[in-house]
Amino acid sequence: MDRFPLMKKTVPQVTRAFEADCYVSLGGEIERHISQGKRTLLITSSGPGEGKSTIAAGLARVLAGFRGIKVVLVDTDQYRPSQHRLFNVANVSGLGELLGGVYQSDPSRIEANQLGFGDWIELLQVQGRSGRLVVSEGDQAYVVSLQKGTISGIVEQKGSEDRLLADELDQAARSAQVTERLQRIVAMDRPRFEFSGKEDELASRVRPQWPHPDAWGSDAHLARQLRDLMKRPYLTRQIESYLKETEVGSLKILTSGAVPSDLITSAGSLPFSRLLESLSRMFDVVIVDSPPVAVTSPAEAIAQMVDGVLLVVKAGGYDVQIIRRAKERLVSRGVQLLGTILNQVDFQHADYSLHYYYSYTHPAAAGDTKPRIPLPDLAGSG
């Protein structure tokens, strides 16, 4: 006769409420990183089948539906896309179409009143164009010179000798001069734009004021402020048209799309990097579902564009050497690895005391309540 029937060991059941609580716990930890400025996050794994896409979807749902944060989820896994299935939306007009159709469009062929100064600069830089962009309004007119996408100078159109004098100024003076003119351009109400693709000889003699097209001036903080001030009405509208609604009001998804996208080479990754910047201005958090870390995967390239990376590991899955190698590949690129998520744990063989303590402190784990938000099936292969 069993003298202690109430102490009999029972196999814990993984209920939907238990799953919801796990995601809420993960969301709370990620929210701490968000509060520290890490707003663009990449979720990847060391190999397929570890559940990274399911984790990405569940985390996005929790942050948006339970925490009330504006979230966009971007699916960059074009070989094994999952997010469109997890959210029951069509995988059309997605990331591939956005990068190819929008960022490669010729701004001179777009209706003039649709484009802002930021639209012009971003498209010309992404496409590596050379030439002169004249921005005018009333009696004000400025010439922005570009060499293969890099801004080499901004001068007043009426003062052609100013281009030559720029060589006489030091870096700080040139940056201050350019900053002042950028601010005047941004302050224009309805500017007119005219781009000439033929780079003139005089403009090419001006020493570039920035070593890299992303580095506007010596003050990085001021550079970010100027980028935020520049109006991008065309790109903003276009990006929004590719985002798909979900059942969670503050969560939108950008599917991988049917058109392949190059996210590995510099020519292909620059448009995506600019897209991430735009999304981070439109949303509180950007979650990127990336392919697993591998030689032919864009995971490492994308990881260098975001604020932090989460590595999903399936319990009892790949050999520890493979997982360690994936981590080393990311760290060697200077990536901010925020942590590892252990997924698909076999609770039937885990320590019973952990389940008892968890169910004692979290009644939802015993199935007493329903999950507060819909969650994808943890069995997803992601």
C-alpha cells in the first residue's frame, strides 16, 4: 500500500498555458535588452530544424500582444521561409520584391511630389550613383555631389568657387559647413529636385567629406540626427505597402517573398541595411528571422547590422561542436550575442523538482488558465 499517494511522481504536461508563460518570460528578458537600446534583433540557429522561426514568431506575438510594443517581424530565410505559414498570410510581395522593386527604382522616373530629400539620397547611395542633385526652393539652391553613392560635397549653387575652397578647410570646418546646409535643405517645405547623372569635373575635385557613405560628418550622434530629420515619404509609403497585418494589432510581418534577395554581398546587403534603419524608425522593435549560420548563409552579414543576436539551440539536437562553431563565427564578426534559447526540451526526462516548483509558483503551467495570446505550435521546424 502506498503510504504517500499525494507524493507520487507524475509526468508534467506541456500545456498551451505553459507555453504562453515560457514566451512571456522570454519576452520579459528581451524587453530588458530593448530598454538598453537593443531594438533590432536577429534570431538564428546553428542548423535547420531547431525551431528558430517558431521562437521568433512567439516572441514577436508576446512583445506586441502582451507588452503592447510595436513590432515588425522580417523573414530573411528565402530557402525555408516559415513566417507566412505561422501567420497564415500569402508569401507574395515580400522582402525580395521590396529590395528589388523599390530600392532599385530610378528616382528621376518617380513622380516628383512623392519624393523627399531623404528618398533621393538613400536611393542614390544604395544604387552607388554618381552625379549632382540640385535641391531648390525659392531663391535657395544647393548642389549635392555624389561619387559612387558617397556624398562628396554640398555647396550653394550660386557660389561655384565654394567647391574649390572646400579643399582649404579642415575636417571639422567642412563637417560644420555641410551640416548647416543639410539643415537648410531639410527645413525646405516643398523643395524641387533635379539629378544629373553626369559627374562634372569640378565636383570630382572636391575631397570627400565622409570616408564612408554612412558616416555623415565626424560626429556620429549628429549624423544619426540628420538621417532621422530627412524626410522619406516615398520609401516610408512603399515599405508600409509590403507589410502584412496579423491578428495582433501592433505586430506586422514582412515575408521573405517569391523573388530571391542577395543579402550576402555588399551590393545586396546595403539596401537591406537601409531597410532595417527605416523599419527601426517606424517600429519599436525589429525582429529578423534569419537562416541558420552557415558558409552560404546571410546570417553573419545580417548579424552585423542589428543590435543583438539570439541563438536558438534544440535540446538533444546538433553536436555541441557545431553549435560552438556557429557561436564562434558570429562572435568573430564582432556580433553582440545576447544569449542562447534552449528549445524543444523533453520535460518527461527532466528533473521533477523543477516542474513541481514551477507549477507551484506558476498555476498556469498546470493548465488552470488559457494563454492570454495566440501562440504558434512549438513543434514548428523553423
